[in-house]
Amino acid sequence: MNKPDPFSNLRIVLSHTSHPGNIGAAARSMKTMGLGHLYLVAPRYYPDPAADARASGAIDVLERARVCSTLEQALEGTALVAGLTARRRDVGPGDYTLREAAPELAARARTQPVALLFGNETSGLSNAELGKCQMRVSIPTSPDYSSLNLGSAVQVAAYELRLALLADAVPSEESAEELATSEEMEGFYRHLEQTLYRTDFLDPAYPKKLMSRLRRMFSRARPRKDEANILRGILTAVDKSIEK
Amino acid sequence: MNKPDPFSNLRIVLSHTSHPGNIGAAARSMKTMGLGHLYLVAPRYYPDPAADARASGAIDVLERARVCSTLEQALEGTALVAGLTARRRDVGPGDYTLREAAPELAARARTQPVALLFGNETSGLSNAELGKCQMRVSIPTSPDYSSLNLGSAVQVAAYELRLALLADAVPSEESAEELATSEEMEGFYRHLEQTLYRTDFLDPAYPKKLMSRLRRMFSRARPRKDEANILRGILTAVDKSIEK
């Protein structure tokens, strides 16, 4: 049996990038660290000569980049999504520094696709985008100036992941379990939201806050495929009981 | 007695840089990691509007940069010089990966000036320049493409040094979030089990297996107090809906 290549299970997702030069710089950063899968969600200008110029010897990464209209498309099939944020907003169980996060991301990439998600240069990741991330990852920066160039942020992240992947990590029992994919978890969240409406637990006027808190909690659990199925089964059983 | 600031003992030296945009990018990379001392040895074009543009919010680092005609001037007063090279040429006692080198460089910067030396974009460091370095430091790269952009190389090096400098400083702060207690979680599991019986999802003959799987999953989430309360609230709402 062929061993899957963990480098090919790692995708870099750039969402709503404003400057095409940064897309080229990101491609170059990736290639120097052995990463080849670039996904672009609704880039403002792409393709663009500025992207090609900054890519330098990584034109092939740009040429194979997939342009997606929605984040869901870019995350299809991923089992773990790490969103890069400028700093730790809430230091909680879902928040990691890049160095803390790298071993888990690398271990997961040995068996299933993993995404690193970077937001717009100015506004970063939206709350909706962060809601799709199981890990919120920050690169420690100076409190005086935390604004890394997008290509530089991709470079640092790709560097940490390369080192984590090369570290001779034996896949742990935990990472050998197959996680539920982004689509499966999104299906669960939709179902949960519907069921919570029916129980009147969710106020239809303010559904977002509770749902985002529930997302954060379940994200931290990294539900496996069979566990996601159990959760769906519970919701279905609740639905039927209510109907009776 | 004042403690010397190790960050101010770290200087970045760029030798014979061709593209002024890279000087600006290097300044930005430095500032995000709290480094402020930039030395330029015989830059081809400097000052230059392209440097200012790429520096973004780090114009102050550019303005304080010292332009030197010789490397000796830039290294004046340094106790340790690390030359960045594209790859390990000879793996010998003077050769380090960046991660191997960072602790020694950081430790030295607590007491004496330390320089990180970066060569020309195309030709790298000359043998004469490498001769001035006590450490030859490489950033591990893909064998297929090892050409980091200069600004990105400075970013990665500054990042490693920042982490090494902070490592000794203060013990990392633990999350201040208060987790749910064992008793609270046990109460939740009992409630969950009862509600699942009522929905007929749980087979009363074999309840243990499913409950232990659910326990494992929720345990991994490390639910906080407020999250445990939300979960209990959901169960209560479900109970009421079933009673209706």
C-alpha cells in the first residue's frame, strides 16, 4: 500500500485576497516549503501579471491553483481547518500559536486533507470564516506592529508545517481515527440549528451567537466520522420524538 | 540595574541587496517581530520609493537604517554573527539550521550585540562574507525549490528569534477560562442519557457503549462552565418539546 504524502494533504486557502502580488508571493512561499495546493476564494484580481511576477519560480503552483467562489468549495474534503488570525482574541481551548498547532496539523495531514486559511489583507478572517475553523492559529508578533505581509505569513506557516512534517512523528492512535469532513460537520450544524428551533431553545431573532458558541465547542472535540453520525442520529431521534 | 533589552541587541544586516522592495519587505518583517536595527551594506538602490512602499507600517525602521559601505562597519560591536545560507554546504560544527541556531543567538543577545547577515538575492553570501560568520545558518527548504524571497527569509529568521527570546522570558500564561467541573459534566451526562432514552435513540439494554463514546467526544472539547450550561439548557428544551 502506498503511503499518502502528507505534503500533498496540506492546502493553503487564501480568502478574498485584494492584491494579486500577494497571491504570487504566497505561491513562492509554499513551493520553498514543498507545498503545492493553493486554493483562492473570490480573489479580487486573478489571474494577474503581478501574481506571476512575485511567484518567481513557483509559477506552476499558481497555474494549478483552484479558484473557488465560496469557502465551502475550497474546504471540500478537509478534516481539519486552521484559520490564521492576527492575534489571540480569546485565549481558549480552540486557540493556538502556530508552533503549538503545527504538530496536530502535520499529524492529521498524514491521513486526511488539512487546510490553512488566510483572510483578506486588511480585514482578516470574518466571523463566519472563523466559524468553519476548528483551530484559530496566531503567529506571535510584536504588540507594536502585528501586520505581517500575507506572503510572509504563508511563509512562516509553511515553514512551521514543513518542520513538523519532517519531524519523525509516528502517527498517534488519535490521529489515525478518521475525522468528519467539513461538509459532514456543516450538515450536522444545519440539522442542530433546525432541531433547536423546534425545541424553542434557539431564539430565531438571535440564532447566530448560540450557534457560533456550539460550533466552537464541537470544533474542539474534532468529531470523528462515526461520532458525527451518532450526533446526527440523536438529532433525528429528537425530531421524531417531537413529532409524535 | 536595568536589564538590557535583547531585541535591541539583534541587528539584521542586508549585504549588497539588488531590489529596494526587498529592503522594505525586510523592514516590515523585522518590525512585526519586534526588531528595529537594520543595517544595509552597499545596497544597489537606496533610498527608493519601492522600499518605502513595501515597508508599509515599518517606515520608521527604514528611516533609522544605517547604510554602510563595508560589512565591517555593519558588524561593529557584534559578538556573534550568523550568516544565512540557502542550504547546508558542509554540515560541520559551524553549520546549523535556523531552529538549532536560534537559542544560542537569543541567549547571546541578552548581553551583547548579535547580527544576522543576509547576502545578495541572486548570489547569496560570498566566501569572504561567510568568513565573518561564526554560525552558518540555513532555513530548511524543499529540494525542488529553495529560493526564499529575501523579505520572507528575514521574516522566518525574525520569527524564530522572537520565539527564542520570549522562551526564557515569562512562563506562558495558562488559559483563564474556567472549565466545567467533573460534577457538572457528570450531571450533564446523566441528563443526556435520560433524554436519549426518551427519544428511543439509546437502547436501554446496551446504554454503556454509546454513552462512553459520547463522553470521549465531549471530553476532548474541555467544555467550559458556560458551555456546559448551554448543553444542559438544550436538553431541558428537548425534554419540554417531547412532553408537549
